[in-house]
Amino acid sequence: MASFEFERECRTPSSECYAIVEEDVALGRVDLHFTKGIVHGTINVSESLTIEAIRELIESIDQQIIDAAGIARDEVIMHVHQGRDLGVFSGLKYEDPIDTDPHMA
């Protein structure tokens, strides 16, 4: 079983964003939005994760973040996107990423 860790990047009164890490390797990001009775999530992960690993990841998010926060919910809905990271863009021109995958050429 995978041992995922989550590093909070930001929090608002109704949402949270986390980097997904396993053994000091960034695997993706999860954005959670809390509404009345439902937690909506968007997970973006690397191409290397299997469907089984993604299921384990969703369970870990539910247990380590949602349950630990004591969020009352009737439903958790996760949208999963899988692909390669192109970088993080910031600023007015959005020309060059401020953080990129060192494996990209």
C-alpha cells in the first residue's frame, strides 16, 4: 500500500489545496471544495500512477484530510486527471513557468 503525504499549499474558508507527495517525490495536487453535505475534489496526478494507486490515493485523501478535518459530508466526489506536469505559471505575461519538471526537455 502506498504511503501518500499531503503538503498544504493554501486554504480558504471553503477549500484547500495540497501537493501530493510519496517518498519525497511530488506526484500531483488535490484541490478540495467543501459545500453543504458534499466534498468536491479535483486530483491531478502523474502518468506513472496506476488505477489501484489512484484508488488508494483517494482513500488517503478521505482519511488524512477530510476525516481528520471533521468535515460533515454525505458524499465525496473526486475528478481525477492524469498526465504530465508542464510547470507552474505566475505573473502578468505567463511566459515562463516559475517551477518546471526537470525531466521535461
